[in-house]
Amino acid sequence: MSADLVQLVTALASRARAASLGLATAPTAAKNSALRQLADLIDAAHPALLAANAQDLASPEAAALTPAARDRLILTSARLQHLAESVREVAVLPDPVGDVLEDFTRPNGLHIRKLRVPIGVIGIIYEARPNVTIDCAVLCLKSGNACILRGGKECFHTNTALVALIAQALSASGLAVDAVQLVPTTDRAALLTLLKLDSLIHCIIPRGGESLIRFVAENSTIPVIKHYRGVCFVYVDAAADLAMAEAITVNAKASRPSACNAAEQLLVHQSIAGKFLPAVARALAAQKVSLRCDAASAAILAREKLPHSAATAADFTTEFLDYVIAVRVVDSLDAAIATINRDSSNHSDAIVTANAAAARRFLAEVDSATVYWNASTRFTDGFEFGYGAEIGISTDRLHARGPMGLRELCTHKFVIEGTGQVRG
Amino acid sequence: MSADLVQLVTALASRARAASLGLATAPTAAKNSALRQLADLIDAAHPALLAANAQDLASPEAAALTPAARDRLILTSARLQHLAESVREVAVLPDPVGDVLEDFTRPNGLHIRKLRVPIGVIGIIYEARPNVTIDCAVLCLKSGNACILRGGKECFHTNTALVALIAQALSASGLAVDAVQLVPTTDRAALLTLLKLDSLIHCIIPRGGESLIRFVAENSTIPVIKHYRGVCFVYVDAAADLAMAEAITVNAKASRPSACNAAEQLLVHQSIAGKFLPAVARALAAQKVSLRCDAASAAILAREKLPHSAATAADFTTEFLDYVIAVRVVDSLDAAIATINRDSSNHSDAIVTANAAAARRFLAEVDSATVYWNASTRFTDGFEFGYGAEIGISTDRLHARGPMGLRELCTHKFVIEGTGQVRG
């Protein structure tokens, strides 16, 4: 790659790092003012934003997108209004910076406080979704982090227009405009340079499909917080309330199959399979969900002449993201737990049972970020948790696991006050 | 590399992963029993351990070590007694697993708890230090994590003997012996395989010099928690108590220069430099510390005919780990903060001042893991913080930052109890 590109990306990251130092101690009022101004600027700039978006939509890159991906690229006035509203919602959330996490005094008199502080500079690597530009910039800003945005090439003009508004809002609120920066090229070599700048950038969050996330994780020397999708399970126990189990299974699968917290896998205890499976199969069929079954579940559905197909081995670890669910009969709670710990992606898994002892074992022994007793897996979500915001759902175990809000965009520092203490 | 080696390392990691699931919910009493038995086994095995250690010390690899590195490899009966005692100390620490971090009920009735749980499988990559084998295995065990130990080849026989004792202690306490595993080869290809097993291993902690840590960070697709060393600063403000400043500077530099929390850099406000620098130079000289000075500080020391040398530009960002300190005069608090944020490693930095407003600005604006007001940087340590244990001092910002004890070896899970809730 060219030396110019290396220099450009390094200079951009250096400016973001410098801006991050000021932003880390910026008053909450200034950050909220910038957010409110940004919302107003978005409201006032519909024509310019829609024109930039039209330019992107007319590009050959946009023509190559799938219909679903193209839809996510499209801005409309209604979507812009919604975007501005989401910015205003972040403005009223509590500022996480400065929270006291620990506060204690040692026998030698040292007063130690562990305080929540911004991480520093966060790199966001994403695809052709203009809403990610605003969502991520806004959450980073509120949590006192500078951010470097590297969006997809299909979205470049829209992103440039949006980031110009962010710069205007920052400037009008007395904050450094370098705090939010768009990488001005979608050259992959520039991305590779960025991912090695571990002395200037402190955290990388890729937002997109699994291949993007894997590429980033494999090429970054900066810590990456990953948001892979989910292979989520619902286990219907011997002691389940079957009407509740049916409602939960249908909701977990069919309320939004494209979500990472949607169920992909159903496990049914053998003692209730003969009764439960035909009922849930009918309810799922009514939602146009097709069933891929192991031999035991297939036999039950075949007896009742209910539609289903035989699952392949791969189906039992697949994230369909579609109106498809894989079904297995298990002979015990132990088998259910072992199956989930082997085949799930440790994202969100549920048990339906009236047996509290079985539920407690499931909740303790299933090694997933979120485990449910008698509720749909679909609640794994920062808004549903009441966090008021969500930058993603971490499938990592370090730093953030599960829904990731403003607090998870922070680290901490130890602030220690003494009276001249030295170590013996 | 050979397919055999890949298979061997993968099988070992699979066994560790399986063991981690059981260990995650193991009773505190069983873990503590294993720790106490391990301490007793170490006490009883001095002859065998010293024989294994002698075999390592006689190897050509050990002969190539520096005297300091060779010293760290050597076991003695006194060191083994100390090691057993450190294991007993971990046994009496509180178990971090199960701590309730959040507990709330949503308007829809969902009861959400965020509980502290083990990370899972932790890989420890280290050099020729047998105490790391015990320290890390013991802290992982207490925090409910399985661990995979990959020590240096100079230490292989000693490590093998130690891990055999750990297996005996695990087995005697009813815990899976696979919970602590030594990679049975020090082949670098085996290490490279290990660092890509991101579906079986959840966290890598390299313990050793910067080149080892960089190698691991660059080659791992598993999240790495890094423990780089420190370029720590002491800033003596215009309003400092000069006797206190002298005591803190001498302690921060000379009490243990090889430690990562030792000061390497001294900044002195110009208004007190003429008085403070000669005094601190004499006190440091008494500890055999040599001073590498900028022009302003050199001029002051030259006037008093005190020994010093001219610093190079590199000295101002160097971790000497030796009886050497770099010295600069700054003309303001702002300059001190900017210098530290540019040149320090963001590990531990101190201000000495009687001016509370200056101190507050320093504590807020210096972007380091640990910031001190009127105390030595040498207190950055898990034991000094009262954490009872320390697996290292993280220089990362994600997950753990600063001293890393048992709690930092844990992640969390969300445990959600409902009454049939589905998402609308």
C-alpha cells in the first residue's frame, strides 16, 4: 500500500487520540448539547442527506447489494426523523463517566477510588448501514470516547454527509471536531493499517456479518469486541406448562427470525414430546416456520401427519436467521444442558419448566451470556434490559458479555490520594 | 507443522473446555480443599521438585539464560515453602463466583440478575518461571476457570512435576484433573495452534517480557489481556512539600527498579526546580540512581556540581528497569499533564502537591490506569490494593485495567426468570 495512505490513517488516528483526552473530561452538558444539536441538524438536513443517499444508491456497489442490504442503506424522511429521535433519547440518558465503582481506604491511609472513565478511542468497522454511523458516534460521544468510523463503500456519501453534521454539532458545543472521524477512504489497505494502530486506538467494534467480524478479529492487534450472531435454544422440560412452552417457542422463533436472539433450536423432553410436539408444530406452521427434525421428533410428527423434514447434522448447530427451526428430543435435563453447552453459541438459551430445581440447574450450568427460565430468548437486548441504548450484543466473555450499553463503552481508572505514603 | 501436534493441542484444549463446565459450578469448599492439598503436596515433595528443577538448570537452554532469568528459574526449599504458603493464602480468599453484580425487575416482570461467573478456559503463556505455574493455576482454579499452561522450555521438567501435584490435588478433591493442563511440548508451532483455538479457549494471559506479549497479541485470535511494563512518572508540582516529593521520588524509583510500577521519569515544575532538583539528586545518588537530564535540569545540577548526564530523546519514553531516571523541568501543570499523556505508558503516574485544585486536574486529566496524589507509584499492586491476589497488572483498557485479581478472572452472565413473558 502507499505510504500516503498509512500517513493519512495514522494522522487521523492521532487527531482522534488527541481529541479523546479532552472529551474524556468534557462536561455532561456539553456532550448532551452536541447530541441535541445533532438531532436538530439532522431534522433540518433531510434534502442534503437524501441527496447524498441517492448518490450512494445509484452507485454500482449499491446495485450489487442483496435486497435486504439495499433496504438497510436507504434513508427516507421517516427514517431520518426516527434517527434524530434516537439521538435525543441518548441525550437524556445518564452519563456513565465518573461513576464510583469502588471506594475504600487501606490501612496505610491510601484512599483508593475506582472510577468509570471512557475507554479512549474506539474504532467502529461496519457495512452499508447509515444508521450505524449515527448510533455509534452518538453512543461513543455520550460515553466520552472519540471514535473512528469506517463504514462500507456503498454508504460513503451518506456517511460523509452525516459526519459533517456531527462535526458541526461538536463545534457548536465547544467539543473537538476530531472526536468523531470518518475514514475518508474505503480502501481495505487503510483498514488493515487502522487495525494495527494499537498505541492510538484502544478498542475495535466490528458491526456486521460474521465474515467482517472474523476479518477484523484476525487482523487487529487492538482488542476487538465481537458481536457474532446467536444459535439460541429453547428447552421444553418434562415439567413445562405446555401452553407457556408453545407461546415462548413461537415467540422466540418467529417474532423476528433475523435477530441474533431468535431461537434456532428446540429441545423437547421425551416424556412430553408426544403431546407437545404436535401442538407446537401446528403453532409454528401457522407462522410459516418449517421444522427440521431428529428421528424421534420426526416419528411423532409423522404419526400426526404434520409437515416436517429430516435434519442434517449441520442443522443442529446452524443459525438459520429464517423461518426454520431444528428439533430434537432429549431424554433428560442433563442431556439438554450438555447439548446446549456443546451446540449453542452461548448467546441466549431458555428452559421452560415448572420445576424450580431443574430451572436452577439449567440457569447455573448452561454456560451462556443470557439464560432464561420461562421467558423468550428475544429479550436479550439493551433496550429490553432497560439500558436505554445498545451498541451491540457482545458474544465475547471479556469486558462486555451480552447487551452492551453506555457503561460497557467505558473502562475505569484508579484514583489514589495519599499523604506522602511510600512503599516499604 | 505436523498434524499430530495440531491434534494433540486441540485435544488438550477440548479436555480443558469440558473440565471448565464442571469447574464453573464447583463448590467453593472443593476448590479450597484442592488448594490446601496442593500446598501440602508441595511441602511433601521438595526432593522430587528440586530434582526436576536441577534437571532443568543443567539443560543447555538454562545455560543460555541471563543471571536474573536463571535466578527466577531456581527453586529452593525456602522458595517452595513460600510457594505453598501463597497457595494457602488463596484458599482463604473469598470466592468471586456467584457475586450478584446487578439485580432488577423490569416492568414486564422479568427478574434480571447479572452474576459473576468464571470466564471458562484461560491460556497462560509464560517464560522460565516455575512460580507462575503455581500462581496462575491456583488463581484460575479459585476463580472457577480451567487453565492451559504453556511455560518456557527451560522450565519444562519443573513444570511437569508441579502440574502432576496439581492433578493429584484436583483428583483428591473430586475435581476434574483436566482443569489444569500443561502443554506437553514447548514447540512454537504448538503455541501458534493454541492461539487460534478461539472456540475452546476464552482468554489468553501472556506473562513475561514485551516481546513475548507482542508475539502472543499478534498471533492470537483469542482475546489477550496484556501486562506490558510501565513508563511511570512522578510530577513535582510548584506547590509540593519538597521533603515529601523527595521521599516519594526516591521510593518510586529505587525501592524496586525492576518493577513495572517503578518511576522512570521525573518532571519538576520550574518554580521549585532550583531548590528541589539538587536535593533529590543527592538523595537519588545515595541510592546509586543516575540522572539523565534535559537542558534545564542539567543546568541546575551543573551549577551545584552534582553528577548527571544529558538525556537523549529516547530516554524520555524509556522504561529503564534500572537505577536510572530521566529528568525534565516543565513550566506548568498543563505541560506536565500533556507530557505524561504523550510519553507515559498510562500505567501509574503521580503528582506531589499541596494544591488540591492542581491535584484534582492531574487525577482527572492524566489518562492512566492508576493516578496518585502524594503517594508513590509503587502501590500499583493487587496485594497493596487489598485484593489478596494478583495475576498481573493489566495495561489494557478492556475487561481489566490495573491490578488484576480473582474478580478480574471472571466474566458475568445474565440470569433471567420469567412467568411466560414473550416479546411484543
